[in-house]
Amino acid sequence: MENRNKVLLYSNLAIQMGIIIGVGTYFGNYLDKTYQNITPWWTLILSLSAVFIAFYQIITTLKNR
């Protein structure tokens, strides 16, 4: 039973990571299109921020387990 809980935890973390990065990239792309930027600065900044937030969430979750 404990093995099943670990699988659910890790799959949940992977899904959350994908959602966080996807939302950050989506809003960055939206802002770049809204402001008609030549260089996609918002996409770059928000997607990298989302990656760091996702890794922080994974580290804190695994640290508490």
C-alpha cells in the first residue's frame, strides 16, 4: 500500500510541475503578443520563473516526506 502512495505522490508532482510551467509560459506568451514584443522577454522570464517555482515545490514536498 505504501508503494502505491509513493507512485501517486510522484505522478502528482510531475503533473503539478507540468501545469506550473505551462501556465507560466502561456501567460508570458500572452503578454508578448499583447505588447507586440519583438524579443519574447515575458515568455522567457515567466517560463524560467515557473521552472524555478516548480523545482522549489518539488524539493519542499520531498523534503517533508
